[in-house]
Amino acid sequence: MLNWTEADESRTARWRSESGSPPPKRVMLADDRLAADAAYRLASEGTALLWRGDFQNARQLLQAMARRIDRKPRKPAASPIEAFNFYRQAQSQRARTLGMLLLPLEADYSIPLRRAPNVKEACAEAYGAGDVPSVVSLRELLGVIGAHEWRKKGVDIPALGERIHPHYGVFSPVRGEYLQLVAEAPLPSSALAFDIGTGTGVLAALLARRGVKHVVATDQDPRALACARQNIARLGLKGQVDVVEADLFPPGRASLIVCNPPWLPARAHSPLEHAIYDPDSRMLLGFLNGLTAHLEPNGEGWLILSDLAEHLGLRSRAWLLEAFDAAGLNVVARLDTKPAHPRAADQTDPLHAARAAEVTSLWRLAAREA
């Protein structure tokens, strides 16, 4: 719960943070009279600002605070991994500071501010049914609104010839190059496939459209399961694709098992980052080490993985090949593609150089005994 005082009246509201941030210890009321320099100073010192002014002015204030953060010089680094760690630390601090600008939400998710948009549907999608008044950072709320628009509009998937509608907190399939690899790789069989960590369900749908008669898609995140089921139903693939809750593999064996794990072996700073970061390569190693026990004879496991971690110094190609060998797997073939990244606005971002050299691969793996 979050407590503050307004006109000698004590009030309490639920604290909402999908990033897992704890409620701020100091909260003061703020409105349109607060200057950007003062807001930035207070937020940097750990004082949260509960906004009571105009909603659009709050958005402009947040942008002004972000400009002040982004003007700060960055510490030079001696190696790619050091640069990456410095960059993540800076981004984490940036998120904490900007997260100090808070907005009130009524129990029905209405915003009691001038010129505030209607965010009831967006908040219900992200948080579930409303019940009590709450407080949320404006930065998070803008993310909730953006996710709602993506969910309505959907993401065009040329390899599928359809749109996929991502839910809030579920990784959006905006990287089309790895989907094209799955669309082009030769199928070892069209009988049964597993899609491990399905997310939006896009790979399961793609395999079904390629003619795989039955696809079992797994995930353990409730949002991903709901998202995948809705997408599969919308595409008319219910029955051909079953979405089930599981930590990695479902029971049984399949001729094809596909997995697109998070590509960076680093600690996630928030629950929403688990689609990007795989601490200690848990999901990657879990997939590799469990593959032989779930493959049919002459079956294949398709690992979809970028070499971005290699360019950042987080993992080596030798480590990956040794992981294949330790799991009893042979490389049948590898399909590569070069991502078409938009030109980075921030050339000092250490990810920029790594992305320029990045290659995404589909590794076709088979059990050594086969």
C-alpha cells in the first residue's frame, strides 16, 4: 500500500508496479506549478511525485525529465561486456528516476485528472478487474496504453500471412527474420511438433500453417497462455494447436521440437524482462538437456538463437557448441539470417555495434544416438 497526506486527510491506495519496483518511501503531491528541474532533482533523490495537475502536462514533464537524464555523459568502458553492464545500470537508474512521477487511479481505473484519457480497458487487460484505488507510475501507465494499442492493432507476420496480437507483458514478435527461418527450414515430419515457451503462439501457428497436423505449445506464464490461446483461436487453429501450461516440455515425444529462448544470459531486473534475459542460460540449457528425452527417432530440435550475446561478451560460440555436445546433440545444419535493424538513434549504446554484427540462427539439432 502507498500512503500520502493531502490537506490533513490521510489516504491509502494500492501500489501497482509490473516491474516489481517497491513503493517509494517518500511521496509528495505535485501539480502544474512544478518545474522540470525541481521534479528531476526530487525524483533523483528518491522522492516520488503524486500528480494532481493536468494529465498532458504530466506527460510533458516526464519527457523533460527524460531529456535531463539523457544529457548526462556516459562512463567509457574498456570491453563490450563492461559497456553492456554500464549501459544496463544506467537504464535501470533511468527507469527508477522516471518511475517517480505517479498518477492516481480510481477503483474502476479512471484517472481523476484534467485531460486524462480513458484507460479503463487498457488497465483491465494488464492488471485484471479493478477493485480499489491505486497509484501507478506514469511511465508504466504509458507502457500499458501502448501495449493495449498493439493488442488491438496486432503485429503483421509476413511469414504467416496474418496478424498476431500480443498481450501486455508478452514478448511481441516484431523480429521477423527468425520467423522466416522457421517458415523455410525443412520439416523432419508433419505429424507432431512441440513449441517450447510459445509466448504469443506465433511459432505454433506458423508450424500449423506449414502443415504440421498437431502442435503442442507450452508456457508457464499466465499472460502468455491466455495470449497464445486467443491468437490460436482467432486464426482458426484451435484443435490443431493445443496450448498447455508446462515448464518447458509437455509429456511425450515429438518429431519436431522448436524453442526460441531469451537471447541474453543475464539477470532480469524485472518480471517483464524475462523474455529478453535468461539468467544463467536456464531456459536454453533446460531445452538442450531435455531434448533427447522428448525427440522421436530421427526427430529434430530447432533452436532459434541470436549471436548477440557473443558480440557482447556474455557467451562464446565455443560454450554453445560444448552445451550441444554435453546434451548429446549433433548439429544437422544451421540456417542464418542477418537482422534488418532500424538505424539506432543512440550511437553510444553498446548494443549498437553488437547489433550491427548480429546474426540470427536456426540450429537443427538431432540426438547423437540417432
